[in-house]
Amino acid sequence: MKLDNTKVLYHCGTLSYTKYGLVTLFCWMLWGDFCFTIMEELVPTLMPVVLKNHNASNFTIGLLVGSIPAVLNFVINPIVSTASDRTRTRWGRRIPYLLFSSPLVALFLVLVGWSAPLGNWLAQVAAGPEGNPATVIIAMLAIFGVGFQLFNLFVASVFFYIFADVVPKEYMGRFMSFFRVVGTAAGVVFQKYILPLADIKENIPWIFTGVAIIYLISFTLMSIKVKEGDYPPPEKIEKVSILGMIRKYSQECFSIPFYLLLFIGLSINTTSNVCRIMFNLLFAKEELGLTIGQYGGIMAAINVVMVFAYIPLGWLVDKYHPLRIFILGGLLIIIANVLGFFFCHGYHSFFAVSFFVSATYVLQGASGLPLTVRLYPSEKYGQFCSARSMVCSVFEIIANAGGGKFIDIFGYRYIFVWDFIFTIIATVLLLIVYRMWKQRGGDANFVPPQRTLKL
């Protein structure tokens, strides 16, 4: 029997989709995610290497790569997120932020890539042949890195919010499985074909430049092609008072125990991985003796396998609820870190341990965003995402610099210990959230608790 692709079958708010329309939506958003993921891989992967090449300490790396961006996220994210919830334009409430920010993200990405050549040139001009360019280069990396993180906050926040606005909820788990498949495929491309080029230092500026151009063109096209629906008018604000708005925001988001525990649990879970994100490549390179190319090859091979895991996971997340799958992932991550600490000593053991760690994180990768869509109030989705992001930023401000100092003291192998400790804490908190969720109706009858206050 021939399928009718002109029949409206799927709905999200005021949006209606045929089969063809839903497939088209998925394709544009997944293509945008592919380019976005490659772009986001650059700074946390290569910036620590560039900084280490100029004798920066691990504390400095943690400060620049993690803590400073977390401070920016704490300040900017709630403003952007809440503003996007209230924005009403003919382009929608999320798309304008993506279109405005993407060119500036690309610009600062290029400048980050060229920090070393520019720093060398500036040091020569200012101090002559006797000048020490390392300090200048680190300063330029800090300045351009902050610029990149600032404008990427607009994109990274709002891009994920748009999923809840345009994707039918009953297909969110499956969309996220495809989303993770594409993101993983982007990681394979980055690790297998782009990252090995960084073994030659002279290639690094061109890597940043090429990725920035591809990202800008592709993400702009996606932003034009994806259409948002109509939204009800935003809640009226009776008077403009900054303190009153902060009070209202804080009480709506942080005075409900269910959400406060959820925010803290998810944030500590994110914090658990900061040392691995910053230092996994340096662990493989400095302690195990792998080249950047070998590291990239291992990560690419693992991600190829992980691609196939995401497809059935989308169905499992929709069927068994993302909160359950997320907690299961945490329990397995604890085991993976024990194995990593004791048994990772060379190329083959690093391959095996990395495979197990990646397999456990796939569960949380597939369930993380569907979890927020199912648990947050939809009309204030961006606001509640930003509240969680603020809590996460507080932990990351401390954890990134603290994680760098922790690694300075104990060594790169202790990335496993860091992850082990914080994942245990996060999983315990999320089990408490799970119990509260069950008490409020669970799968069938859960209604997001809310507290709405007037200014």
C-alpha cells in the first residue's frame, strides 16, 4: 500500500507535519547539529593542547577552558533563555538568536585558531627577538576564547530549546536518538579526519578557520529552513523591576524541591566529566604515550560503534522514560571508572576502557534532553533550562579550575577517580528525584510542579 505523504499526521503546538514535512524537519536540524558538534569539539579538545604547548599549567587550562565559560554561562544563560521564552517575531522565538550569534561565533573561533601566530607576531613587534611570546599567546587565547564562549552561549542554549518547540513530543526520544547518531558521526569525522591534522602545529589555525566557515554556512541555512509555530502571548509583566524579576525567576525555579534536587543532580553529573573532557587527550598523550592521531583513531572507531547504539535507545527512552535510562547510565559509569583507573595502561587497554566509558555515557546522551522535555513546564522550558544551567555553572566554575588543580596534584590517571566520586553523588540525588517523580504520578500522570508569582 502506498503511503500518503500529503496527509497531516504529526502536531507540535500550532505546527502540523506530513511524513515528508517531519522527515525534512529532522534532516535540517540534524545537519545543523552535525556542523555544530564539529565546531564545539574544537575548543575543549585542542585549546588545552595549544595552552600546554606554551607551558600553561593544568590549573590555567581548567580556568580558561572551563571556569571562565561557566561564569559567563551563569550570567548570560538565564537572561538569554528567559528572553527567548518571551520573544515573539515572525521568525519565531528561538531562530533570531541563532541567526544573530552564529557569525560572531565563527569570527571568534577563527581568532582562537590564529592566537599562536598572532601572539608570536605581536611579541616580536613589542619586544623584538628577545620577547617571550608564550604569555602573549595565552592572553590572546583567553580573550578570544571568552569572546567565542560568550556568543556560543546564545547558540548552545537556544538551539536545544527549539527541539521542544518544533518536534512532536511523542517522537522526541527517537529524534534524540537520531540527533545523537549524527552528533556521534560528527565526532567520528572530527576525531578521525580533523584531529590528526593537529599533530602538525602549523595546521591548527587552518583547522579552526575551515570548521568556522562550514559551521557558519550550514547553521545559517538550518536557521532559515526550520520554521517555528505560533506561541501564546507571554505572561504580562506589570512593572519593570530588575530585583523583582530576579526574585520571581528565583522563586519559580528554585523554591520547588523537586526541581532544585533535579538541577543539582544533573549539574553534579555534568561536573563529574570535566576532567575527562579537558585531560583525556593529555592522559593518552603524556602518560600512555599515544599520538594525537592514535587517540583520534580510537575515539573515531568507538564512536562508529556507538552510532548503532543510539537508534534502539531512542525507542527505549520513549518506552521506559528518560529518567530511568539516565539513572541506569550513572550506575554503569561508576563501574566503568573503577575499571579505567586500575586497568588502563597502554594503547589496547585505553581502547577497551574508552569503549566501555563511551558505551555508558551513550545512555545519558540519549536520555538527557528528553528528560528535561518530559519534566520541565513547556511554557517556561527555556527558563527552567537556564535555571539548571545556572546551578551547573556554579559547580563548573569551581570544578574546572579545581579539577585542573586536582590533576596537577595527583596526575592524569585520576580523571577516573574524579568521575567516580561525583557520579556517585549525582546518582544518589537523582534516585531521590525519581522517588519524588513516582509520588507525583510517574509515567502516566506526572504534572510539572509550578509556582507562579506576581512581581
